[in-house]
Amino acid sequence: MSRLMARASGGSELILLVDDNPQIRRALRAVLIPRGYTIVDARSGEEALDLIRRERVDLILLDVNLPGISGFETCREIRRTGDIPVIMLSVRGSERDKVEAFAAGADDYVVKPFGAEELIARVRATMRRAGPDDSRVLISPNLKIDFERRTVSLENRTVRLTPKEFELLRQLVLNKDRTLTHRRLLQAVWGPDYGEETESLRVLINQLRKKVEPDPSKPRYIVTEPWVGYRFESPREN
């Protein structure tokens, strides 16, 4: 049975494992398959990019250290063409590595070794953030956001956001004109284990501004409250 037929018969989400170590891939399969996920493998970034051109993947577990192009570069290539949720896996747990991962477009970063239940929780949370939202918001004639359809347009031009960028924007817009602290945004977007990684948040804010602000150097919507956090300001009427 083909991978796509197996997925169709089971109705489960398709997760792509990208790791050159077969033992790690087997271990991840042993964790994910009993939870109902369908799994496909890739041993390199190049193989992963080729696979996602042929199959619709729901989430990618991407190792940082890969032969050929690195996990960071693979993530950047994925982001140039789509918004598939990406969780990066690495033995390196420094803030610098996490910042580089989020700057590349990763939705989460999990440090090895990790427990099975932690991984499942991260997978479910990332997929939930990438899923549809019941609320719908129309902001202004210039910036339009439809949370139900998960679409954003700026001056009638469609804007592609990563799942994490979309969730950050959703948190800001649903609390518009209120300053949200760094900790609150980090925990809302990344999860309860976060709260001090302000540099990762700053990187994501800058990425979001480049996509939704008419002039990112002079933010009109996403405003910084120094030393506190960020807020989404209601558009001023011209």
C-alpha cells in the first residue's frame, strides 16, 4: 500500500521525520505511530524538500545536524515555498541555536534527549496552532485578516505566514490596543515551558512586521512597549 493510500485509509495526519540516524527514526516512529500518526522518512534536507513537493505533509520533525544542507537551511527552504509546521530537534540547547531556528522559520525547538509525552504534547500543540480558528477579524482597508480561513492580505496582496507567525498575530489582534508582556506572548505562542526567550520573540516580531507592516522600519500595527512587550494598535482612520 502506498504512503498516500495508507494515510487516506487511516485518516491520520502525515508527519515527515528528517534525520540521518535510522535508530532515531525508528524510535520516533515507535512513539508517533501508536498515537495514530502516519509517518514518512527522509535522511537529508534534500530528500525532505523533494518529498514535500510530492506529498502534502501536515508537520515536519527536522533534525538540525544533517548531511548536506543543514536543518536550518532546510527549514528556510521550506518557508520559501509553504507554511508546513516545523519542529526542530537538536542536542544543542543554547538560546543562540533556538534563535537561529526560529529565525529560519521553525515553529518549535525541542532539545534531545526528550520524553515521548513531551514530544507528543509539542506535536499536538503545534498542529493545533496551525489549524483553523473559529473567529474572523477584518482589520482595515489595508490589512485584512481572516482567522477562520487563515488568510492575511496587505493592500490586496496575499501574505504567507508561518503557523507561529500566524499565532503571534492572532494573539496580538485578539488583544488589540493592550500591551502583552514578553512572557505572556512566549507562553501563548511557544508553550508553558517558555517565558525568558525574549530574543526569539523579537526575531519573530521582526519577521511578522516585514510581512504585515506597510513600512516595517516604522511599525504602524505591531508596536513595541520598551522592556514590557508588544501591542497591536487599532488602525488610525485617514
